[in-house]
Amino acid sequence: LNPGEFYALPQAPQQFKQLLMVSGFDKYFQIAPCFRDEDPRADRAPGEFYQLDFEMSFATQEDVFKVIEEVVPYTFKKFTDWKVDEGPFVRIPYLEAMEKYGIDKPDLRNPLIIQDVTKVFENIEFNAFKDKTVKAIVVPNGAEQGRKFFDKMTEYATSDEVGAKGLAWTKYEESGEITGGIAKFITDEIKEQLINEFGMSKNSSVFFIADEFKTAQKIAGLVRIELGKRLDLLEKDVYRFCYIVDFPMYELSDEGTIDFNHNPFSMPQGGMEALETKDPLDILAYQYDLVCNGYEMASGAVRNHNPEIMVKAFE
């Protein structure tokens, strides 16, 4: 950003903390201002913020969660008159979060969930759905919205920010009739399935996103958030917490090679046995995020403290 200029930032005291942990201290914590050399984002104050950082030695993930569930609600209640979730917080495996919310930091104040309806539309004569993953969001009372609302949502989904090729939708009227959008492709059989298996009820609308699997998840996640905002569905005056757990240890890079998904120094679940016997993409890690109202508030991991397992993990 500023050619010829530079400033140095000291590293986080990570290695020093870990030396303390292995030397016999049972815990370490700091409450300190942090300055991060990274660009500001809409959900993050630029630069400086206060952080609680803690390490626990000889601890399991459960031990860490117990401490978080004591510290966080206590602190929130001190500074707000909103309702604050008490522990134990909801735990959502990463893959389930991506499937139901299309994001790994879901806002649980939003009641909408994403469902996979790919099988329902297997034989449909609608080219936009052909050989694609199809996600659906059922919106109770959504049929009350006028045509303009659906057009605006389509405009949002196909914007550069979201990148959808289109946004299909339909209404299930009080009369029991399917109207609007892609209604002509909804056969009686499909209608029955949407009612019985996916909770489509009278006076609701359904939005459909069709694309390659990961893209469909991501777009559906953004559409879910936008629907929650535009229809004012979010629960008021409440802090909802959840843990995202069971992050994958590895992922495929853009070049098709195996790469670390998150923190390479985390302990793989199943230890050495998992590394030797499982497909790398099926191995989970002891990594977790704490999410509050759609913001990632904290993240952590059980450190890989075994040299043989560490070497194998990097192999």
C-alpha cells in the first residue's frame, strides 16, 4: 500500500505460550489490545481490538468449551440487557453448517434453513436444474409477497456480489395452488414431495438455487441471510451462540493437491490411525469456532503435541 515504507509487528507470543504449557504451567491467559496488519472488513474493526487469549495444558476440547461457556455469557450479561444464551452452547459440525446455512458462521436468529432437493428434480424438464445440485429455502408466509419482492431477490442473487446464474422461485397459495416463477415445472408429484419431505406449507414461498455443489451451498447461504434481513425474520434483542466443530483437517487446493484446511498444527481426530488409514479429505480436526449472531467471535484448536503425528500430518 505504501511503497518504500514499512513497519514491523511483533509475532503473537504463540511459541512462548506453548513452551509454558509443556513446562508445567496449567493455564495462561492475556487480555490485551491487538493490532492486526490486515485490511478492515465490514464485520471487523480495522486494526485494534481487545482480545482474550487463553491456553490450557493437558486439556480436551470439552475442557476448553466449559471455560468459554462460563466466561462469555458472564461478560455479555454485564454489558447488555438483551437475552444471552447460556451454556452449553449448540454444537454444529462444519459439514452440517455448510449444508443447512451455507456458511460456517450461521446466524441462529434467522429461522430459515437450506435443504437439498436435488433428488426431487432429477427428471425435471427444466434446463437450469439439469445435472446440478439444487438447494431450496422454504419461507413461511412468503406467498404474501408481491412480484416486486421476488424480482428484487433475483436481482440480488444475480449481482456480482453473489454471482448466481438465476434464482428460481414459486408460491404455494392458501388455495393449494402453485403459482409464479417456475410453477409450471412443479408437477403434482414434486409438490407432494416438497410438502411431505421439505415442509412446504400453504401461504409459503420456495426459493431454489441450482449450481455446482459448493457454489450452490455458498449462494444459498447468502440468499438465506438476505431473506432474513428483507423479511425482518431475525429474532430481536438476543445473542445466540453456537460452536462450529469437526472442521475438515484437509481440503483440495485449486491445483487439485491436498492442503491444510485451517490450522496445520491442530490435532487430527483419530490421531495416527486416522492419518494412516483414512482418505485425507475424510479426516476431521479438533478445531472449533465460537459464533455469535453470524460473527465468528473466537476460534481455537487442540494443538498437535505429538512429533510423530505432526510429521505424518505434514506428509
